[in-house]
Amino acid sequence: MYAVAAVLICVYIILYLLAKKETPEAVPSRLLIPFYRMALYLYKRTCAKSFSFFKNRRAEDDLQRLYPGEDRNRLCTVYYVRKLALFLIICFVGTFLGGLVSIKAKMSETLTEGGTMIRGDYKEGEKELIVKTSLAEGGEQVFRIFVLPQRLSRKEADALKKDFGEKLPWLILGKNVSLTQISHNLCLEESFEGFPYIVEWKSSRPDLISGAGIVGEAEGEGEAVTLTATVNYEDLFWEEVIDVCVVPPTISSEERIHRELEEFILISEKNSRGEEEWKLPETFKDERLSWQQVVEDNSLLLWLLAMAVAFMVYLFSDKDLHKLLLDRRISMKKDYPDTVHKLALYLGAGMTIRGTFQKMSMETETKAPIYQEILFTCRELKNGVPERNAYEHFGKRTGLQEYVRLSTLLTQNLKKGNAALLFQLREEAQRASAEKLLRSRRMSEEAGTKLLVPMIMMLAVVMLMIMIPAFSSMGV
């Protein structure tokens, strides 16, 4: 992960130096200016040229419809730069977090290169490590080992005696199911978590179960073994006797080597309990061992996840843009009856079509999309575009059948006069109002259907609130 982070940081630094002179638009925060500069630099040298993979024709058309009259190249530049900047930000944050996770994992290592670790005092408690080594015969071997602290001071050991005696048979089971079916190594520890006692183990059959809990191979259906635990804490001593039955295990050569090496490690740890440091065994069966601590390092996974999120955000930004266009069209569709009514009203008052559009364009403070389209049409008329073409452009820009029909009425009646147009607009207004009423009814019916499930769930909750107290009182 360090190499990946270093390479990406170098790439970011190079991009930043190359893009220092870029001047991006619409940067939401000053802190993000470097990323927007790098995005603009990349856009000019990739997206703006022949790299069509990063471009989306439909998204560019959506931009043109969302912002009529704006320069298409400028809109595309701002849009793609924003997408690239968001991609770069996510990659940077993912790399930064991945580096922190990797550093944290590295700092959690307590095993030195020589295989030595400091025990610490009793306040630090027991330390758990995962270590690995390699053998010529057994391959790579991984172990979970526990390093106990230095000896505890004397504290209220007598009060825990009964509880310890009841739990001890279950504490030593390890991977075994019960004491009558012992096939895996037992946890015959010298001390157990939550108890300040020192335990010494003796076995009636050391060949079947050693004092370290290593289980040998039993013959027949099973052999009984008596384990005696001598428990002491300062001047408090007593014995716990546990009867177990060892059944024949089925183990591979690797498992056998693992057990032998595990017993070797446990014995080494036990012999160094009085020392401040414990050095892991350097040799095993005339083979030299080198140890490495296994720590959980998810930094690379976090980085890969950040890269995936960055790509997904970049690709799905076009869908969000298209959704904005759909919402815009829905808003214009809702405003269609009011628009036709106003056109009929102003034309009925003696105004021309052009004057009607200019009058309606003054209502742009509402920020409704249809009034923005009307304002753009007025600008076209002011710039010398023929009325017929301006009204046709108005219908095509909306992309809705209703407005295309309206623009057709306007263009067809330019030569016929306002009398015929006024009659047609009034009919169109009545039809639009009827369609709006029908659409509202349909939406209310759909809303009622969607509320059916929550209402049933609420009814069930109310019934339970009534029935549970009733049945409780009947039981009394």
C-alpha cells in the first residue's frame, strides 16, 4: 500500500505543478481549487480532444436543454471538470485513508525483527499476536499466540474460587465439543482471562495429553484421562480434577507439525514468564525459523473501494444530470395549463403573440423552467430570429408534446390573426385543464395504493397493543 500511495501522491504533485496556471469556473470551495485545476488540465488534454470514452453525447444534449442559450462548449467544460474533480477528490481521500490504515496497522506491530516483544505490566493485560513462519516440510505455518503480562499483585483471589472451579472445564475445551470427545488440543493455560490464578496441570496419561494440552493419538474408541489442575495465587492453593476421554483424531502431516511447533512455542513462552522479554524460538528440528507478525491491514482494500466509488460517481453523474432534465420537463408539464390560460388571456386583451411572450417573460422571478424558456424565446426575437423559427425552437427545446403542439398553433396562426388563434387556445386550455385533473386523480389513486401497506402495518400494531393487555389480564 505504501508503494501505491507514494505513486499516486507523486502523480498528484506532478499534476498540480502542471495545472498551476489553469483557472477553473464554479469551484464550490477554495480548498478544492487544486483538484479543479488538475481536472481542467486533464480535460483539456483528454476529454476535449479524442478520448470519447469520457464523454457522453446524451449528457451534453441534456446540458443544452437544461441551460438554453448558454455556450455548449462552456457548459461541457464546467460539467466534465466537475466530474473529473470529484473523481480526483475521492481517489485522493481514499489513498489518504488507506495510508492511515496501513500506518496504523504497522504501528500495531509489537514483534521486532529479531522475534522479540515486551510483555508489559499487568495493567496492559494479555497481548494477542498472530505470527507466521516457514518450514521446509510443513510450509508456511500461522499461529495465534498469547503473551501474558508480568506477574500480578495479590488481590481478592479467594472470592473467585468457586466461579473458577465451575468454569474451568469449559475454559479448557478449545475446539472440542465436550469433555467426553477430546480430539483437539486442550487449552491448558497457566492462567485464564478474568482470573488472577496460576494453574499447573498434571495428566494421568502424558502420552495422550501433555501438561501443555497437546493431545496425542488414542487407540480404540477412546481412552480416559484424568487432568489435575493445581491452582494457586500467592498463599492460596487447591486442586481441580477433570476427567476427559480422548478419541482417535484424524490429522494430516501439516496439522501434526503445527501441533508440535505450537507445543514448542508454548513451552518457550512458559519458560520465559519471569523475564521482561520473550524471544520466539529460532530453531525447530534443526531448521532455522524467522518470524513475522500477522496484522490486519485493510488499507489496500479501502483504496480499491475508493477507486471503485470514484469511477461509479464519475459514470453515474450523467444519470443524475438526465434526472434533472426529467424533473425540469415534469415541472413544465405541470405549468402547461397555466401557460395556455395566460396566452389566451393576454391575446383576448388585444396583445400580439410577441407582446404576450414579452409580458410572460417578466415573470421569470418565479424561476419556473417554462418561464426561462419563454425568456430565451424573447431573446431570440430580440436578436432578429423570425417569429416562426423562434416559436418552433421553443417547442423543440422543451421536448414535450404539449408545447410542440402549442408552438405549431402559434406558427400556423401568425398569418390568420389572433381571432382564430384565440379560439384554438381556449380549446387547448380546456383540454389541458381536463388532462391535469385526470393526472391529479391518477396520482392520488397511486398514492392511496402506496399507503396501503403502511396502513396495514399500523393496523397490526394497534391490534397487538389492544390484544396483548387483554390476553395478559385473562391470564391473571
